[in-house]
Amino acid sequence: MIEVQHVTKRYGPVTAVDDISFRVERGEILGFLGPNGAGKTTTMRIITGYMPPTEGRAIVAGFDVLEQPIEAKRRTGYLPETPPLYPDMRVSEYLTFVAKVKGVARSQVKARVDGVMERTRIADVARRQCGQLSKGYRQRVGLAQALLHDPEVLILDEPTAGLDPKQIIETRQLIKALAGDHTIVLSTHILPEVSQTCQRVVIINKGRVVAVDTPENLTARVRGSEAMYLQVDGPGPDVSAALTQVPGVSGVTLNDGAGGPVSVEVTSEDGRDVRRELASAVVSRGWGLLELRPMRLSLEEIFLHLTTEDTTAAEPGVAPPEPPQPGQEEETTHA
Amino acid sequence: MRNVLAIAHKEVKAYFDSPIAYVFIGFFALLFGYFFVALLSFFTSQSMQMSMMGAPVNVNQQLITPLFLNTSVVVLFVLPSITMRTYAEEKRSGTIELLLTSPLTDMQIILGKFIGAMTLYAALLAVTVVHIGVLFWKGNPEVLPVLTGYLGLLLMGGCFVSVGLLISSLTKNQIVAAMVTFAVFLLLWVIDWISQFTGPLAQQVLTYLSVTQHLDDFTRGVVDTKHLVYYVSFMAFGLFLTARSVDTERWRG
Ligand SMILES: Nc1ncnc2c1ncn2[C@@H]1O[C@H](COP(=O)(O)OP(=O)(O)O)[C@@H](O)[C@H]1O
Ligand SMILES: [Mg+2]
């Protein structure tokens, strides 16, 4: 249904998207996961025909987005990162305008507008001005706008960003309900988001595809590197030595407590649950166990893990070294 | 065409939903009223002298023509604020993403915005019908030069609107758009002032380029194809350049 073929996008010297390819099958929900600045919005803007790629091409429902933009756009609904609302327009007025612009037949405009307002539960704000809506309602009006012409393809750029937990659950349910008759691509920078909603995930980082897999497989691949965080009231070196001896523990990183309690990060083999053993190791030696909890990997750490997992067992929490700053050599060339 | 009208309608509504339209109409009515009274007093005193000398008095030539020419000056000031938001505001607020991902051609969007701005402009001109009406009520001017005068003002405004759209499409900042547009209008308006100091060929070219030079004949009841061609091709060129600009912006991202 959607084909992205070797798409590259450069903004002047910045390469935002670097040779990305993937396919989305009819009726599928694809998650597009990546940290901020990974190139998610740029890729979506290319699929929706908002901007052309520097290289490569995007095909939606069989139509090349650059060569047959009108046909492709007829079949695409798009919720941009910021919902494109006109603040002075009332919600129903705005949706009527969008329906006309999207080419909904005159006789169906009213029914479609009422239909999507019902579906996205915004009928109660139909008479309110878009500019006065809360973030949650704006997002829903944005979604309603994308659904108006009943497109086959839905491109949703961070549809749950900035919503409260209840709204997030509602939006997820709505998106799931839309799957089946629609092919959906949604972007997010939160891992649980995709495991909740999507059947397949494309992970991108720095403009490149890092992994394409099901959420289950990805979670399994990542679990191996899950770490425990402990805070122990005891002598640092002894604590470190004691924990290293616990069966199943593969790595111990000690952060100096500067006289107070010490913080320790412990990784286990194959993600084995060693919490009980860790606790008894600390307590049996008479130290105080102040804290013991699993460490959630940040998305950056997951990327690091996914990109380096074949070479070494990446140590979580360790950032790659910063590349040398340009600009220093300028002084020497001047002289 | 339906898409074009939907956008035009949205533009007009945006003007009238906010205070913009009313402020402009009020401002325009005030300035035009001022010119009207000033020119009318001048005309009255002048025609008294003339009739004492037995010369014929012509309302059209001595009052209505200068009134229309003065109106073109007011238009110069008002139109930049009408066109400044057309593209700049959509780019700033992100609604441009909606328009550019809808099944529309760039030209449909541009024409919709053009018609929208022209509708507000026509509403401004409609205010002046009241003043001119007074002249018909109290005197008996010729109808034809009045009608062609309005036609000329509409065409001239169309040129300015097409330039305003182009400039608005180049920036996200409404104020910058308004200021640059005003500067360009001013240049188009005064470009023939230096023509008397240049060679004959340059003089012809400069006079031809001046947007207001072409208005003169219209206010005298003459619709010359030369002027029509000028105005229509000016507008078409302005809209074409706007389309180029929108497309370039799209590539740049
Ligand atoms: N209009 C633009 N001009 C220049 N650089 C841009 C523009 N839009 C995005 N970028 C850059 O491209 C990269 C990818 O951005 P984006 O696609 O917005 O990422 P994401 O949506 O994943 O956060 C970022 O480094 C960003 O700074
Ligand atoms: Mg983004």
C-alpha cells in the first residue's frame, strides 16, 4: 500500500533522511519509532507529498507521490505533528472547509463531517473555535480532519504526543479501530507506544533504518540488556565485589557514593531475574538496601543496543563518545 | 473550481471573523472621505470661478478622475496589509501542511487566495459607492467614466494583490511581508517619476511599467486594450511567480 524506496532528504548540508526503504501492507499498522530529530516527520512529509525527496521515491496506493500527486493525496489522510487548525474557525466550520478542499462530494459533506466528529468524539465542541481547544481536543480535531475523505492510507505524526494518559488510551483505541479498512503509519519516540498499537515497527535513528521487526521480537532483543539499579548503604568496593559473585550477574558498574550510599548498576545474563539473589547478597552482609529497581532503557540506549548487539554486549547507560567538535582546526588554518 | 471557491470563502471568512476587515474598511472609508471632502471643496470653489468666467464645468474630469487617482494611493497603503497574511500566516501556523497535502494544485490554492483578497478589496471599493452616489444625487456626472474607473481600480488592485501574494509566499513573517510589499508597490507607483530624466526608450519602458499610469485612461471612460493587456499580463505573471515560489519552498522544505 505504501512503498518508500531509497528515499533521501537533504536540507542544505543536513541529511535528515538517508536512503530509507520500507513497505507497508494493506490494513497494517506500522510504527515509526525514533528519537527526536531521527527523520520521522521528514519521511512522513515525503509520503504525504508535502515535500519531494532529494533522491528516491514514495508510492501510495500505486501512485507515485511526485508524479501523480493529486491521485496519491486523494488516498492519504495526514495528521501533522502540529494539528493544522485555523484558530478563528469553529470546529464544524473547519471540518466542512477541509471536506471541500479534500474533494468530498457536495451531498456528502455534512454526513462525513458529522460522522468523523462522532468517531473522534468531538461533537461536543463542534461550535467552539479551534484556537480555544485544549491540546487533547486539538489532536482529535486533527485526526478528524485526516479521516474526512475516508482515505485508504493514514499518516499520523506523533498522534499521542502531549496527551494525558486517558487521552492516550482513547487515541490508541481509535487508531486500532481504524486499522483494517485503513493502512496506518504512526510515528512516536516512545517504545511502549508502538508495542501497544502496531503490528510492525521500523526503527530509525539519524535518518537511517536501524531495525524492522514486530514489537514482540524487538522487546525480546532489547530485554537481554535490561539492568537493575541498586542503592546500597555500604563500602563501595566490597559491595561491587559481593554483587559480582552473585550467580547470573554479568556486569557491575559502581558509582561512587562520596561517603554516602553507593549506586550500583547490575546487568544479568539473558535478562535473568536476579533481584532476590541481589537483595539477599546485600542484606546478608549487613548493608542497608535502600533501593532496587529495574532500569528502563531509554530509546537512545535501545538504539545503541540494536546497532551494536552483534559486536559486544553494550553496556547500558554509557553514551557513545562525542565526535570531535569542528571549528578547532580553523585557528590553525588561519595562522 | 469548487476547491478554489472553498479556499476563497475561507480567506474572506478569515478577514471578517477577525477585526481586520472592519479596521481596513473603516480606515479606507475615513481616508476616502477625507479626499472626497477635500476635492469637493476645491472643485466647488474652482467651479464657481470658472462659471463666473463662463467656462463649462465637468464633474467627471474635475472631481471624479482626481478622486479615483487619489484612491489608488490609499489602495497602495491598504493592500499590503490584506495580502501579508495569505501565505505567511499559513506557513507560520503550519496549516500550509493541510493545503499542500490536500488533492489541490498550487494554482488552485493561489487562485483561491487571490479571489479572497480581491473580494475584500472590492468590499473596500464598495464603500466609495456611497460618496459617488451623492454626486449622482446632487449633480449629473457621466456614468461610463465612473464604471470604467472602478474597473481600472479593480485591475490595478489585482496587480498589487498578485505581487502581495508572491511576497507573502516568500516569508513566514507577516510584518516583513507587509513592509516588503509596500516598498514594491511604492516602486511600481513612482517608477515613472524618473522617466523624464532618462532617454526616450527608457522613458517609454518606465512609463509603461508604472502601474498607476495605466489607470488614468480608465478614470476618463476609456478602456484601451493596451492597458487591459498590461494589467492582465501583470497579474498572470505575478500569480505565475507565486506558483514558482510555492514550488521552490516545497523543494527547500
Ligand atoms: N525545514 C528544515 N530545515 C532544515 N533542517 C530540518 C528541517 N526540518 C527538519 N530538519 C532537520 O532534519 C532532521 C530530522 O528532523 P525530523 O524529520 O523533524 O525528525 P523527527 O520528526 O524524527 O523528530 C533534524 O536534524 C532536523 O533538525
Ligand atoms: Mg517529528
